[in-house]
Amino acid sequence: MPHAASYLQRSGLTLPLPVLQQGIATLQQALAQPATPRSEDELYRYRVPKLGEGGSCSLVDELDAEPYDVSLWLGGRSATAAARLRALDALVQATLRLLPADWLGVYCRFERDGLPRLVKLAYRGLPSRAEFPLHEDFALFSNNSRVGLSGRGAVIADVQAWQRAGGAYYECDPKVQSEVCLPVLAADGTVLGILDAEDARAGFFDEQRQALLAALALALAQPFAELAASPVENF
């Protein structure tokens, strides 16, 4: 699996290749199980927190009145767009059957008016922001933006210890104690998007769980590349 080996090198993950290969096989088996169907509106729209000063999340129960609509990034609602979202949702569901984290989301890189950002296309867990800007200022306190810019993964075993050591952290849910944020990479190393997983238990993401998330990142490469190949006009 040459792409798996290059992914480990490019993402900076310190996993043995056989562990990742096992994670890939395990996720492929889980994908054989049917996903729980979602309504069309659930695929396209989700609630998001109000954003506070500097673009940070407010309390998780302070939600915007208007749900976020991802169809704007997919050229509107269509059979093709719905199929793409269902495939992404099935990947999230399959991963969570193997890896019962509190939160998991997948974000594709899009650009509008020359401004790149990560857009959340499928997730499970508490409401969270829909877009992360891809610029250096935001990356100073957001792992999602930092990984989206650098293409290097971030594994935080203990959020409190990370913060005490001076690590910046974007907080939407104060209960989160561990996080893994990984890039989704094209074959040439281009960053196509990211995935982010969080849990309230420190040390939750052991080697095997990191391998499952890396397997998910590899599985997301093709659908994200297809989205990148058909950019949406400004709206």
C-alpha cells in the first residue's frame, strides 16, 4: 500500500505501517454494513453555534436561528450532491462503529473569492462551527486550520496538559479532553481537507484508533478530490 506509507510520512503520524494497513482493512469491513439513512434535509443542513469575539464558539447551546446549508458548496441540491453527502456520512458512521468517539467530522477544502476555507460536510456529535478559515492568524489557535494549511496531523492526548504547555486550542465543547485532527491528502500531497475527532476521555485515541482515523483520511481522498475537480462558482 504505497499511498498508505506516503500518507504516514507526509502527515507526520508515528504509526507502524502494518497498524495502518490493519486499520484500512477493518474500516473496509465496517463499510460493508448498511448506514443508517438520513433525510435529505439532514444531509444538507445542520445547526451551528453562534460565534463569539474573534470567531470563537459561544456556549454549545447558543445556536444560530438559521441552520448552515452545505448545498451552496455543491452546486445546489441534486441527486449527485445527495449521493456524495450520503457516501461521506456512511464513512463517518462506519468509523464511529469501530471508534466510539464523542465527536467526528469531515471537512473539505473550498475556495470562494480567493479565500480558502474548510467546510464541514458530515459529522456526528454536538453542534460546531461549519467553516474554518485557512489563514495563518486563525491557525494560531485552531488545529483544524493549522492541519489544513500544513498537511501535518495533530494528536492531542490530553487537552489540559497541551494547554498548560502553551499549546493553542480552539474550544467549542469544554468537555473535550483528547483530539486527533488529520489531513486528507491527494496523491501528490495537496491538502484536500481534514477530519477531526474528539472525546471527553484523555488518552482515548490510542494507536489502533489513530490508525482507523488515518484509514478514514485515506478513504476521503477520492470523494474530496472529486469535489475539488468541480469547483462551484461564486454565490
